[in-house]
Amino acid sequence: MATLSLCMIVKNEEKHLPGCLKSAKEAVDEIIVVDTGSTDRTIEIAKLFGAKSYYFKWDNDFAAARNEAIKHATSDYILWMDADERLNKADLNKLLALKHNLPLDKKTAFAVEIVNYRKGKFPETAYQTRIFPNLPNIKFKGKICEQISFSLAESGINFKVSNVKIRHLGYLTPQIWKNKLQRNLPILKATLAQKGTSEENWDIHYYLGISYLNLKEFSLAQEHLMQVLTKDCSFKNPSFYISAAIELAKLLKANGKDHQALQILLKLKSEFPQNDLVLCTLGKFLYEQKEYKKAIQALSQCQPQKIHLEVVPISKKDYIFEYYKYLGLCYEALNYMAQAITAFKKAIEVKPHSPYLIAHLCSLLLFKTNQIEEAIFYLIKGINLMEKRGIPTAKHEVYIALCLMLAIVFARQCRIEECVFLAERLLKSIRYPSVRLIHKLEELAAIYQEIGKYLQDKNLIWANLAFDTARQLLCLKV
């Protein structure tokens, strides 16, 4: 069986390093840790796990540091990880199975799925070559966003995708992500200045464009993303090309240049006619242009479960949610309510914590198709969701809409106790000062009238729902 070395570069990682080494140590035959200047307990911790530790003076070159690490490896294959990455138990077992079958001819490298976690968002996923043969001519390239794949390709190494996932915790908060972008910018700019204006620098332009985009420096982002759209990039790294084109189209649209944005997306579709992310993005854009039939045509060609960009991290679940949401909106705009409702339900399955879409779906079920029982199910689901997450006081417009739609249904069904309960919830949500006991149907109707007037004074669109509930309650008395 082939042997495997874990190679890492670290600096002041005493917080993260134990979790990483603990998760991976069972699968590797040796651990190589290259330290670039730690002042905490990083090296001490590495040695506790039996790691061989080395010092490398940091010179703003990630590839040089990684090459120093792999230089000391003695196993047949190398696995590289960062301190803020983890293998869970299931993926550790997958890695052990893969290790057991690593080809002894050392002619194959393996990609793993990297799962980037961000607080309050769906994870982003992409594939990276993380396991490769330990050969003297295999080196990392690139001072920043370093790659091993170029060297592997030059050496004729085959690539395979494994079923192993590595979980990355390094982008958990926006501030951590921002700090890393700001750290990388000077290295990227220096690298570009050193390389000059060659069209082959599209990779540096890509990283600069995405960095500026995330730092909200949109004019600089646009400038660099335009430099990515070269034939060389399209051929060598379609994922970068597609990602840059989509982000550029979004920037142009945000600046009111819809025609230019559309031309970029249409050209992208002609170049990559079967790419699901391209089709999904084009469909969304066409919906926003009110080209509903063309949007449905593009979306219908898309297979949402296959949306990915291989080496570029994207939130797959977000895109699948957007796919079904915009497909539903297109059908709704064309008055195909059954198809719209089906699409919205699928979107909610992907992202259950979607109170706005739940409220929209309920309005169709109630007022367009008269599917009362299904409406009740989703209304209760939405109300409970918002209450569990503490949303009513912070974003209460949707909560009010859900409660009022449910109140109308219950009023029509003569379920007075439920209407009282919903009135109390509504009064609490809008912090209405006149909370009083409700003894009679007229008093309950008056409460809903007061809620309607309050919402009307606040220019909230749901006021009419409150008035309709009050009228429905008064009709019961008659």
C-alpha cells in the first residue's frame, strides 16, 4: 500500500491546528509542518502530534512555502491541508479507503471537495487537487492562490475526482474573509506588476477582480474581470472564464448597462451551451428583463443538481434555490399558476428558512388557486419559522402578512379562538400600545380594524388584509 504525507504551512495557528491534525492523523504516515514565523504555541502543538517541524522565512510567496513543506516529505503521495481545515469521521474513512487504493505507479493525482463555511449562509463548494504523487519535479506555482495542478499537468499526471470532502472554516465571518482579501491584495498587485501585461495573466486578474468585488471596489473589479475573458483562459480554465463573465455581467447590470450585460451572457451561452450555471444565470437575467418565455426556455435546459464551477467555490444550494424561485416567478408572470406553485415549493424544500417566499407562495395558494389546506400548512410553517428565529420584531412585515392571511382563513372557517390568538400575536409584533381583553366578536373585529389602521399609517401594504379579516368577522355576527 502507498504511503501518504500530510504537508502544511502555518503561522500562529494554535487555535486551529489541533483540530486539523486530530482529524487527519489516522490517515497519514507522517506530518510535515513548515512554520513561517509563529509567536504562539503552534510548533509545540505540532510536535505533540508527532509532526516534523521546519522553519521557513516568509517572503510573500505561498508557493515557495508549500514547496519547502513538500521537499521534506518522504511518502509516496502528499496530502496538503491548512490548519483551519477538517476531515469528519466519514471523510476520514473515505480518505483511508482512497489511500489503500493509491496507484503505486504514482501517475495519478486526486481532487477533493472543499466545503467553505460562512456564518448564516449555505456552504460554498469547489474541487481542488489535494493528493498528488511525491515526485521531484512536482512544484506549487503562484505566489498567491498557489496551484499544484499546472506542474502535475506538465508532468503528464492524470487527474481523478475522489469522494473525500475537506471542511474549511477559515471564512466563517465577513471580517475574517475581508482580512484575508486585504492580506492578499499587495501580493497579487506585485505579482501582476512583475509579470507585465501579457494575456496569460488572466489568473492574476481573476483573483484581483474577485478580491475587489468582495471588497466592494466595483470599478476596479470590473477592470480586472474584463482582462480574464481571453481565449487562453476559456481554454485552460473555463471555470474562471465563466465566473468572471457572470460577475462582470452583474456589475454592468448594476450600472444600468443591461444590453452589455445581456450580450456577455448570450456569448457565454454560445461558448458553453450546456453549462448549467450559465443557463441558470441567463434565465434569471431574462426574467428581470421581463422576457419570461425566453427565461423559461433557458431555465428548462438547466439541470439544477448539476450546477457547479469545479475549481471556483459557489454556493450550490443558493443557485438551486434561485433556479426554482425564478422559474416559479416566470410561470407566475405568464399565469401558469400550477407550475409556479410547484417551482416555489421546490425552492422552499432547498431553503426552508425562506419566509418571504413562503408568504408569496401562500398568497398564490389562497387568492389565486383557492388551495386552502395547503395554504394553512405553509402559513403555520412560516409563522413558526419566524418565531423560532426571533424575526417578528426585526422583520415583521412578512410575519404580519402570514398572520393576517391565516386570520382570514380562520375567520372564514369560524375559528374564532385562533383569530383571537393571531390578533394577540400581531399586536405584540407591531408593539401596538392598546392591548386589551377580547370578549365579543365586535371587539375582535375592532382589533383587526385598529391593526389595519396602524399598518395603513405606516404605509405597509398588508393593511387591507387586516380590514378584510375585520369584515369577515363582522359577517359572522350577521
